[in-house]
Amino acid sequence: MTTKPKILVFAGSAREASLNKKLARAAARVVDENGGEATFIDLRDFPMPIYEGDLEAREGMPPFARKLRDLFVSHPAFLIVSPENNGTIPSLLKNTIDWLSRDVDGRSGLEPYRGKIIGLMSASPGAFGGVVCLTHLRHSLSKLLAHVIPDQFPLPKADQAFAEDGSLLQSWQQKSVLTVVRQLIETTSRLAP
């Protein structure tokens, strides 16, 4: 690729003070500083009902799902920062994935995911940083034919990890984010059309 890889960055949480949004914003800055072009979005700006087949049959894909689908399709790579709820993917993120995976207007539901390069991170005040969720998310996205890069970053004790300006306090945390971001950018540069 001769241009900077465009990477869609978002958290799987709608909370304003979400630790995962903080990590996503910090990671988006690292993307921009290391040869990528981050587009940070907030899933709160794309409200949609819980996916349900009869609702889809009656009303089709919701307008905000269509708008978000277009953003997914237009970016070759994503950086997803997800909380862990009850040991798995949070409902907001799962609902988003499910709506966008539906066929619409003669276009395959795989279109937003197939061949996309995806990096994963999570943040949690707990000791494991949300690592179990990342395993489930990796599996789900792989089933949708996305390429999830090997490196990932679960941030433990995230409630103590950020400075006032939103940056990560510890050098090992900064290095871990940089490792994921660099692998995502390099892989996208090699594999994205």
C-alpha cells in the first residue's frame, strides 16, 4: 500500500467513562504516530435494537447499522477494544457484530468482515485484563472470515493505568499497545487490497 492503512478503532462499550474507550483512544493515537490513519468511533453514536429475525424481516437493517456497516466496509482494518462481561463478549459488541453480519441489498453479510485485518485489546480493573473475552471475540471474528492478528493486549488493573491526559502510565503497557498496533499496520500494509 502506498497510502497509510486506514484503521477503524472502537471500544465495545457505550459508557462515557469506559476504561476500554480510554484504551481505544490511546491506541488510536499510537496508530496515527506509527504510519496508520485511525478513525475513532463510539458505538454509542450508532444505536440499534437487539438483533431479532422477525424485526429484520419487518423493518430491514436499522439506519445506524447501515451507516456503521459502510464504515466497516470502507476500512481494511479494525482495532477493537472490548470489555469482558460475565466471561465473554459484551452484548453491545455482539449485537453490533450480529446486525452487520446480515445480508442487505443483495450484499453478503460477510462483506464487513471478510479479509479484514483485526487487532484486539481489552481493559479491565481485574487481574486478567479481559483476556477470556478476547478468545471468544477472536473466534467469532474468524468465523466471519476476518484475519485476527496473533498479538493482542489485555490490560489488567486498568482503573490504575491511565494518566490525566489519557495516556498509559507504565512503559510495559505502552510497549504492549505499540506491539499490537505495529503488527496491525504491517499486516494491513501487506495483505489489504
